[in-house]
Amino acid sequence: MKRLILAAILLGAIPGVWARDASGSFATVDARSCATFLRDQQAHGWDYNADAAWVAGYLTAYNAVTPDTGDILGDTDMSGALLWLQGYCKAHPAQGLAEGLAALTAELHPRRLRTLGGTGR
């Protein structure tokens, strides 16, 4: 518990938590393209599991660094988020999965859970 509190304090003390450049762009680590995400989804193998884990990590990080956000998923769940991303990627196959997640979080943000009431997912 002490480590969690310390981590929260350190995150709050870091200036510029939004790691974007002046134009709003940011680098992603090991993100796939939408076309690859769709191919992985069709195969339903390890790569798709890795994609789903990457999405979960992105959403968890979003929750951690976005003010007034306990859970960006709000009234949906990971299955709903992955289904939404599949639709986005079908419409935008040349985009990256990170761009799809940025669009997803922008859509979900108004319906996010602001507090968790002491529980998480």
C-alpha cells in the first residue's frame, strides 16, 4: 500500500504528464496497425491475445493519468472496447491501433466512471 501511495505521489509530481509534443503527437510502443489488429482478431491466436493485453494496458494507463477518471470504460467492458476497436479498424485500416484507442477514449470520456467506490475491475 505504501508503494502505491508513493507511486501516486510521484506521478502527480511529474510535470507534463501528457507526453505529447507541441502538435499533440506521441510515440507508441509496440502498437500494431489496424489492419494487423484485424488480421490477428480473425486468427484468434497469441497475437490477438497480445493485442488485447496492449489495449488493456493503454486503458489502464489512461485511467491512471487522466484527471477525474476512475474507469474510462464506464458502463462497458473490455469485450465492448475490443468490439468498438474492430469497427474503427474496419473503417480505418491504415490507422494505428493507438489512434483507434484515442478515438475510443474520446468517445467514452463523457460516460467514464469518475470514482470506483473502492473497487476496480
